[in-house]
Amino acid sequence: MTRSSSFNQIQPDKAIAICTREQAEQLVNYDHHQVTISERIGILLTAEWQPLESHVGPFILTVVFHNVQEYPPAPESIQAIVDSLKFQIRGQAR
């Protein structure tokens, strides 16, 4: 499955958004940190971007909404980036 086709396959309890390279550079080190999207706590998944220098994009940010209690919260600056993104969430209109 290519990255573009996986972007269209939004699974339950998952949200995705496309980031710019600049946003990805700030988010990449916060893999498995808590963020809030649509009043739900989720976990950032950014490990697939590593190493960032060799990732050509697109930068698809995935946030999952399960097992969140195991992970630390992201700093406010990271939450602010997440707040600026347009997420597609399973079960919501596109």
C-alpha cells in the first residue's frame, strides 16, 4: 500500500493530517506523545518520518486514540502545531 492510498484508508480511532516539512521537523521528535484533537486525547505517531533528512514526503501525521494513558503529554508548542492542522477523523465528514 502506498502512502497516498493509506491516507484514504482512515481506520477507527485514528486521525490523519498532512504536514509541511517545517511542521514535521518540529513534530518528529514527539513520537508517542499525547495531544488533543476534537476534545479527544490521542498519541502522535511520527516514527515513520525517521530519518527526517531522507523522508521525501508527504508528511502524513497519524494520531491514534487508544492506550493514551501510557504516554507523556506533548509540550504546548507541539499542541499548537497540531491545533493548526486539518485532521480527517474516522466517522466525520470529509
